[in-house]
Amino acid sequence: MTDLGRLFDPGPTVVPSAEDKVSYGRRLTARKNAAIASGTNPVSGFPIDDEYQAEGLTCGDCFNHIAGRFHKCRLNNTGGPATDIRVSWPACTEWEPAEP
């Protein structure tokens, strides 16, 4: 026979940690900053180009930059917030000069 008291016992109460209370936006920003620190563009996934970075070129100067309500990259644009770029990010190896 089944002990009905244990069958419906929810178990111990789980209290969320401080890390669990961090918003999605802050976690996303932290992941993107970590990608840049490791030398990868967080949206395109391509390596950051050291020569372009030395010249001060950024995502905002690139042909692949789509300016609109949200800044996007043509190389990986799903339309969601995870593919928003910052125009100040260092240029990746797929950087192309913007058309005049």
C-alpha cells in the first residue's frame, strides 16, 4: 500500500539564492561581456579582430549593422533581445565597411 501522506508531500521548501534573482537582462549582459572579454563577438560568434580594434572600428561602423528600434547584426538576427548588439562593441573578423 502507498503512504498517501508521502505521496503528496511537496518536499522541502526551496529558497531562491541571490543569483537566481538576477534578471534575464543582467544575465544576458554578463554573458555578452564575458564573450567580449574572451575575444569573441557575442552575437556574430566570430573572433574580435585585433587590427580593427586597434583602429577603433566597432559594430556600429559595419555594413552588417542594422539600425532600427534595436541595433542588430545581419550575421545573426533572430529578432529577439538576445541578438541585440551594441554599436560600441569591437569589430569582429567579418566586419565590412558601411556603405556611404
